[in-house]
Amino acid sequence: MTIYSEEWMKKAYICNGCSWSGTGAESTRGHMYRGKFLDLNCPTCSELLDVLMLSAKKGCAHSLEGLTEEQLKAKEDEDEQERQYREKCLSSADQLPNLPDGDLTLNWDMEQDQIQIKNGETVIWSEPAVYEGFDRFEQVALILKEKYGTRLKDLVPTERSKLFLYGDYEPSLTFLIKLRKELFGVDAEY
């Protein structure tokens, strides 16, 4: 997943489907989802190349001008909920425990309303679950990679976590397969 900025247009892509290569600017823009995600597709075969995550801080939808008192209060409440959620989320490799030497395959699991990162049966991190949390999966995977380096061989979603992880956004399946291939070198299945 690429955070939206003008740089995505210069980013180089190679299609896994037909071997087309080019920049983001040369790709085809696909579906916009929830006003937050934009698919980039291969212009030759329509294979998913990337998912752009649009910044929540940009765009006219985030202007406070012209909002009623009720709308301003709702926006403040939403911002406070987001702040409280972020406080409970993994943000640094320093928050993770040291684990015994050797290769690691961790699980992305879900218990009630919590995502749990597990090493075997041991929970090493827990945070609130988010529906369609595939972007959060990427963020956590990168932090895990930072902490455990090449010892980390995979982050595997459990069956019970998949509904919340993938949600209704079909490209999330392809995105996570590509992400696990890039980060861990695994040929994952859904």
C-alpha cells in the first residue's frame, strides 16, 4: 500500500500478470473505496498493482468551514475516538517483547474485538480490531519486521481473523498476498 502523495506517480511498477512495467502515472486508476483507498491497475491486463491510501488530512471533505455546531461537535468526537484508538495501537518496535532466537512465524488472530499477534499460543501484542483492517495489517507487519528482522518468516492470518481483515473490499485479498510475498517471500493463499 502506498500513502498518497505526488510521489506515487513516479513509483515504478511491474505487473505480476503480464510483466508490464511503468510508473504509477502510466497505470490505470481503478475503484475508489470508502473515499480512502484507490486501486491502481495494470493498463494492459487490469491486474491490481497497488492500493493508494488517501490521506485523511487532504481534500475539501475535511474543511471545517461552513460546518454547523452539531457537525463540528461530531467531527471533534470522531477525532477523539481516532486518538483513543491510536493510543491502543502498536506504533513502535520497542513495544514488542524480545523473543527466543530462531525463525518466527507469527499469527494475526482475532479474539472478540481484539487483534492478537501470536507466537504459537503466546499473545505478544493485542489491539482493537478494525473492519477491513488490511492497511493496519501492513503497518503492524512492517513494525514486526523492524523488531525481528530476517527471523520473521511470515505473519499468517487465522481463519477467524479473515472476515474483519479482508472485509468487503475484494482487492484486499490480492493486496495481502502481494504484501506477504514482498515482506516475507511466501506464496500465500487467501
